Amino acid sequence: MSDSLKGRSMLVAALMDIVTSNSDDLNGKSFQPSLPGNAEMRDIAAAIEVIEEGGMHLDESNESEDDEDGGKGLKGIGIKILGGTTTVLGLSRTGLMTLEDLNTIHVDTRKSTPKPLVFQKNHHDSLSQVSISSVVPGLWDDLHCQHVAVPFAAWALANWAKASEVNRAHIQELDQDGHAVMTALMAPERSVKLHGSLVARLLLDDHNLPLNDSVAEWASSLLSTVSQASKSEDIPLAEVALSAFLVSIERSSKAKKVVMEKGLQLMRECAKHTVKHKNLQEALAKVLQLLCTGDMHLSLEESQKWSGILLLWVCGKLSTEAIRSSATKILACILEDYGPFAVPISQGWLAIILAEVLGSLKTTSFKGSTQPRNDKVKTQIDQANILSATQALNQLAGTVVNLAGSQLGKATDSVDTLPLSDLLSLEPFAGPLKSLNKSNFPKVDAADSAVSTLKGVKSLTELSAEDSQSQNKLADFGILCLLRRFLLKDDYEKLAANEAYNDASRAIEAQDRASNAPNDLDNSNNPSSIRVPPTAHIRRHAARLLTIMSLLPKIQRLITEDETLCKWLEDCANGNIPGCDDLKIQSYARATLLNVFCSEQNDDKQPDVVAPNERNNICPRYNDMIFLINPELPHWKCPETVNSDKSGRNPRSTSKSDGYTKPEVVPPLDVVFIHGLRGGPFKTWRITEDKVSTKSGLVEKIDEEAGKQGTFWPREWLSYDFPHARLFTLKYKTNLTQWSGASLPLQEVSSMLLEKLVAAGIGNRPVVFVTHSMGGLVVKQMLYQAKAESNDDLVNNTVGVIFYSCPHFGSKLADMPWRMGLVFRPAPSIGELRSGSPRLVELNDYIHHLHKKGNLEVLSFCETKVTPIVEGYGGWAFRMEIVPIESAYPGFGELVVLESTDHINSCKPINRTDPSYTETLQFLQKLKSRRT
């Protein structure tokens, strides 16, 4: 080809890029066809022939009367393009012109006798001599080169395909084997690839057309085009090719199989090259979702290779909702397929989420929160949570790196060759990876891995419990998928079992090799040395975080759609899940279901502003601070009766007990238990064997049996002896001294609990508070604050309060730390319990006022024995009377003096005949009889 012809060819090809610039949208919406929707078959055939043969020739002259040119020849693709559009630019030797300009040029083809033009099909052959007696001005005179004809033929084919369904049917009929489209996809010219991709997508999008047998080959070529375009940053071409590739995967199982076998590496490269282009990332994520969430799944190695990209898709700042949704589904499928072998991926996911939330909170703390934070104690609590979370994140990241290395490092020479290398290159793993001894990966067992996960889940819960921004971030980052995995599966126990089996196998092999030296065997393989992962604790904290998240509409929708999770939650709440006998997790399960389905039923009924007399009709919202006692009982139902959802199915009939329809009898009373200093929602109310503590009760470790079935008297006894009430128990953080950690002062604790109680609907009907120690002061402050905030429902509906060893006028315990401040560093809540505190007197006067009006009945219990405070050597303990009788009796109501009982055990009966239980039961029965 001469330089002048080559120059014109390149110029026309460049012009084609300009002409087709409107087809760059991934969805093809901006590509407007310029050719008619009723194209003649011969024209389409001519275009297909040009594409397939790599050039163009004019037909011999014939005398058909049907020809628009009078049978003079000059028919074919070039003439039809110029005659059928007024938008295409033409190129003449004198410059550019539009077809509108051609109207001013009169060319009488009837007076011309053109001779046929012959174009060489071989790109490497020289051009034959061309003899033209008459030509159409503009673009046509450059079509004597096959490098120009093919781009315009591809452009015409794309225009016709876009113009009408009839044209697409003709294209499919004339190109039944898909060879023309495949040739266009593999052409060297960019515009031909682009229009070939567009034609492929339009044909595949038309479900009225039969699926071409060449779709799998199209998919491979399209993926190759996407890869090349993404590397050269030709984003428009990548978008069009990727859109066609996506449709080919949607429609063809053969295409899926081909890509799964040979195309995953190319897809990963495309994903890495197009990180900043959301639409491309969206399409790639959708393709991968289609590939591996159906009949075919990723292999373990491919899952590990994709993990870094998938987690960036889920947690990346540039990710869209569609990208996150696809990536989350893929990761869920990977975790389901490979269970314990995918633990590094699930832990990596958890670590990245924790790092993102932690980073956001640190940034907010540095810049200053939008909400006023004048309370120094609350700031200290936030800072303590951030510090604890940072430590948990470091441990979790190190565990991910070590676990990945120990699982895979022996088979690799370099960390860079690990399948998880992309994951480990992300933060927060890059630091631990650099310090890793690559020649000897440290051994990490399943128990260590589980402990790291436990700390990570706990830290996430503490950070997000009262922070809506963090909760929304967790929802966006797919936390529900992880929590679902922690609740429903036992990956760490299976991992421990695999490790034990492998260790035992290695021990047997070693013994066989060195049978003469058995003493040299590693004792770590001894079954007695195997550590059990804390799976139950992980499940409990995962359930707690799920309860918090279940208040978000997005999470509620996802849980509603997950029948498997709903059934598990229902079975757990009813005590039907083996290993889930923990009362906290059963309560969390029921609270989550109530939050989700009651909210679903009342979405259209909840106004922005609620009148006090309408609060009974609003769906309760249960936070993690409120525990439901006996969550399996039928009265824990939604307030409205709904038999089915919008789809006609009943998602709530997931067990024998349909826990979501309104019960026939609603208990007329609520009973709420509130613990005191260093207490807990379950351990404070446990059954005891001795009414006098032999060890320090205020500094004792958490009772491992607390919260388990058979130890909690409100559940074991009261729910059966007094079935006329819904029973709740609350938790809040308290400490004796600041050495134990920061805790909120009385007013802040009461304010926080009041908000949670109102949201849960407690106070909308008669309620009795059962309190121990400082818990009584918390209730007093709540009622006082409720009155100040005009929350008359709670004040008027509080019909009784039971005080177990409540320091109405202060405690000697509070006096001691103030005198020994350098040693004890008393917590703010302790300082408020000093004897003679004016605030305590004010609160007592207010409760006395309610009692005198007849609105409130009061029952008080008093201790009679000293309580051990600080343990010493040889069994010695410093003991003191915590709440003397003059402070335990408020001056009104009934008083019960408990003989031989110390402060800790005043609320812990030995049996059902213990006065600390019988008096409480009689008090509740008396209140019920008065209300009925």
C-alpha cells in the first residue's frame, strides 16, 4: 500500500473513533443508530462479507429492475451507508464534509458506466489497479482500501443491529455460525472491535433470537479485548466489550465453563487495572458472581487468589452498592464451600472491617465529633474502646498472616507466590507480613485463631454499639455475612479437628521412623494438650452484634430474605440449637427476630413524632442492653397479627412454635431486673448455695456458670410461679475503681437506660423494677428524669420497685475509696454513693412522693453480714458492711431484714422458700391482684 493510501486509511480509522465516540456507554444507551431499521438483506450480507473477508468489492453490473441504482453496479455497503444516513462524516481529498454537503454535489450515476472495483482480501498483497469513471465524492473515494472498508462495515452492522429487531434477526440468519462477529472481535482495528462487541451484545440481549453456538468463543475474545483495553487504559472500548462479555456469561453455560477454566487470571488483571472505574468494576463483579454462585464454584486456590480483590470490592471507598452486593455474595459462597480452610479469608474480612471502622472513629475523634462531648468519662470510655480495638486489630492481622503462611508457606518459595498474596498486601496485613520470618512460618492453632476472631467481634461491637455511622459502615461492608457464618457454622472447631488429625498423623509417622527413640516425640501432639476454640463465645458476641445491627432497615431486609438464618434464630430462641444453652444468645436471637419482623409489619405505621397515648402501638426496638427472659415463651410476639408477607408465604413459620403472631393472652405486667456495682444481667440474680461470701464478691471474676440454664432464678422459678409478666433483665457497665476501667456516672447510666427502655416499649404498660444495690438508684434517677422529660407513661405505669440492699442514703463502700483515693482511684459512679449525698436525698424524696400518692409500692431488703472486699494472703480478707440498715430502708414501704446475708447474696436465694424470693413473689402477686 502506498503511503498516501495508508495515510488516508489511518485518517478514516481515526475518524471512525470520532464517529463512534457516542457508543462508549457500558449499557450502550448513548449509541444512536444512524441507519434504517428495515435494512435490505443484501446490504447486511455485503457488510458481513466485508468483515469476514477483510475487504470489499463491488458487484458486477446486472440489470435487476429492483436495484435502486438502476442496475448500474455501484451497489453494496459503501453506497448504502452514504445513502441511508445524514449523520456520518465523509472524507474527501479536499477535507471533511457531512452527507448534507453531498446534497449540493450532483453526481449522475445513470450517465456513468462504472467498472467493477477489485479489492485484495490478503492484507499483505499489493492493491490491484482500480479504474473508476465515476465516484461518489467524500468518504467513498477512500473505500478502495480494505483497511477502510472493514471499519465502516462493522459500524454499519452495529447501526443496523441497534436500529431494529428485524435487522438483528437478519444478521443472525446471515451469520448463523457467528464467524463474522468473531472476525470483528478479533480484528486489529479498534473501531471494528468496538462495533463487533456492540453487535455481539445486541444479538445476545435479544432473547427472541436463538443462542449462537459461537458464544463461548465470543466470550473468550471479548475478555481478551477487555484485558488489552484495560491495560492500555482504553476505557470506552473496555466498557463496550465488557458489557457484551457480561451478557454472554448471563446467557451461555458454555461461556461460563470456558471462562472458569481459562479466563479467571485475565479477569483478575482487568480488575486490578480498572480500580478507579466503577462501572467496569461493577460489571466484573457481576460476571464473577454469575460464574461462581451457580452450578460452578471457584476452587480453593482461585478463591484465595480472588480474596484480596473481593475484600477491596466490599470495603473499598470507591465501591458502589452493586459491587459490594456481588462481592459479598461471592465471599459468602467461598466461606460456605471451604469452611475451615477459608478462615484466613473470613478473618481477613473481619480485620479490614475493624480497621475501617477504627480509622473512621480515630479521624472523627481527631477532628472533633459533631456531637458535644463535654463528659470526660464518656470520652475516656471511647478512648479505651479505641485502644482495645487497636490491640485486637493488631492481633487479628498477625493471626491472618501467620495462619496463611502456616497453611500455604511450606509449598511456596516466596510470600509473593502465595495464593493469598493479594490479600496479605492490603492493610492491615502489610506490616505483620514485613516482619514475618518467611523462612519459618510460626505455627498458629485453631484456638489462637478463634481468640483473635473473638476479640475482633467484641471490639466491633463495643465501637459500634452507640455509633450509628459505624453501624451503617458495618452494614455496607457485609458484616451480616460474617455474623451469619459465626452463628451457623463451627469453622474453628473443624479447623481444630483437622489440626488434631494432622498432628496425630505426623506423630504416627515420626514414631514409625524413630521407633527406637519414642521419648523424642513432641508432646504437643498429645490429645490432652489440644486447646478447644472458644466457639460459644464467638457465637454469643456475634449474636449481640446482630441484635444491634437488626435495628437498621437494610439489615432487616436482608434477614427477612434469609430463611435459613431466620429458622436458626427461631430455633435458638426456643432452645433447640445444641450448644446454644446460653441465655444471652437465646435472648439476642429472639430480640433480633422481634426487631426485624415487628418493624416489617409496622413500617407504614410509625410516624416521625409519636404522641404519648399512641406509644403502645409502636413496634418495640430491643437493643443489646435489654435481655428477654424465657424468650421461648409465646408472649414474646409482635404486637400485630400477620399471617403472611407480601409474597404470600409465611416466613415466620420456621419451627413448631410460630413466634410471630399475636398471642391469645398478653401478660398484664412487665418485670425488669437491674443489677448493681460489678454485677451483671444474669450473674447478679443467680441461685446461690451460701448466703455469705467466702471470697471477695466485688472483685470476683465473672462466674462461668452465670447465664446458663439452671442457675438464673427469675427464669427457673419466677417465670413459672408468676406467669403473669414479661421478664426483662438489663445490663450496664459499672466499676468499683478506675483501675477496672471507665464507667459512666449515675445520671448518664440512667439516661442511657431510659432511652433503651422507652424504645423497647417498657413503660407503656404496668411495670415493676427489681433492683440490687446501685441498680435501685439507677431506677430512681430514671423515674426522676422521665418526669422532667414529660415521659408520663413510664412514671405513671411504674407500679412497684423492689430494692435489694440499695444505698438510698449512701454506702460505706463509697466513703472508703475517697479516703484511700491514691490506692483505689474511685470510679465516678462510686463517688455519687457517698453518705449524705444531697443528690441521693433528692431522689429519695421524689420516690417517697410517688409512694404517698399511691402510685408506687416499695419493697426493701436489708443485709446483715459484712462482705469481703479485698482478699489477702492465707485466706485473709478485708470485710465491711456495704449498706447498713439505716441506708437500706428508704423510710417508706415494706422492709425485709435478711438474716445471715451479706451484700452480694441479698438478691441470691438458696431455694424457693428463701425470704429473698418468697417476699418478692408475694409482692408481685399483690400488685397483680390490685391491677385486675
